[in-house]
Amino acid sequence: MKKILFLFMFSIGILFSMSNNEVLATESNNYPTDTDIKVLNQELEQLVEEVNERLAKGEKNIETSSKNLKIGFKQDELINPYSFSQSKNLNSMAAKGSSIGSKTYQAYVANTKGFNFRHAVHGTFSWKGNYLTAVTGDEDLSGKMYSRSATTKVQGVDGTIGRNAKIGRVTSKGTFTALKYVPISYYTTLVVDVYAPTKSYRIITAKITN
């Protein structure tokens, strides 16, 4: 009887171990591998080039995708109250509206392979003439199978924002760490430049590493 019980418990142990291994294999296959990351970054380079070309043509809301990725850039005009309160006719409003103003922006990259995740950076940039008066940046991360954290910083490329910088740079870095079974992390980088003289912007870097 003891021998039969031992064999029964041994068999249950083997089945439980096999089940765990199958779950582990299934979970592992849903997280991007080193090879996947290389492919993702190759796709990203092409997508960033496409987005910037479309931005240069004046498009405001862009989303494009490849087999495993989505990348996009969204922007809206903001009405500056000062350009209207100090104006009495349409011509003066138009002139002031072009020299003082603000825009919102949002750039994002999303891995759509297996357990996916998304990293977005968004904010506003404001100008007076050819100089930036303010630039803001904040991040937004999603991906339910990962713990997530990020840092975002804003700096002037050619001076100090609010004084003499014409170009501002927003750099956002994210970390996505697998929650179960596979102790791996993925790191995302988004860099966006904004330009006061042309009231324009472009994605400088969009990258995923592990």
C-alpha cells in the first residue's frame, strides 16, 4: 500500500513539474527575446524615418506600424490668450498668433509582440518669436505583464529654455520588467526635439533594448 501511495505521489510530482515547465515555456515565448529586440529596433529605425518625413510635410496626427511595433506622433495647437487680448483686428491677431504660441505633442512606441508594452511621452512647447519660453514633458507607460517605471527630462539644446534656447529636447527613458517566471527587463528610450523658429518637432530616438 505504501509503495502504491509513493508511486502515486511521485507521478503527481512529475505531472506538476511538467505542467510548471509548460507554463514557463509558454510565458517565456511571449516575452521578446534578444533576437526579437534586434528585429524590433530595425523596424523602429524605418518607422521613425517615416514619421519624421510625414511631420516635415505638415501632418499633425500620425500612427504607423510594422509587424511587431506601433509608433506615432500627435500634436494640437493651443490658443494663446495674450495674442487675442492685445489685438483689435484680424491682421494684428494673426501676426501675434505666429510670434507667440504653444503646441501640444505626444510621441509613443508600442511593442505589439507577445506580452506587449507601450511608452509615450507628451507635453507642450511654447515660444515667443524664435525662442522657447517653456517646454514640458511627462511619460505614460502601459503593459499589464510588466512592472513599469520611467524618467523624463527637458533641456535646451542650444541654450536655456525661457531665455535663449531655440531648440528644446525631451528625453524619456522607461523600464519594463517581466512580472512572472522570466527575470528580464526591457528599456525604452524616446527623444523628441522641438523647434521655436519653425514651430515644429521631430523624433530623434525611439529605441528598445534589453
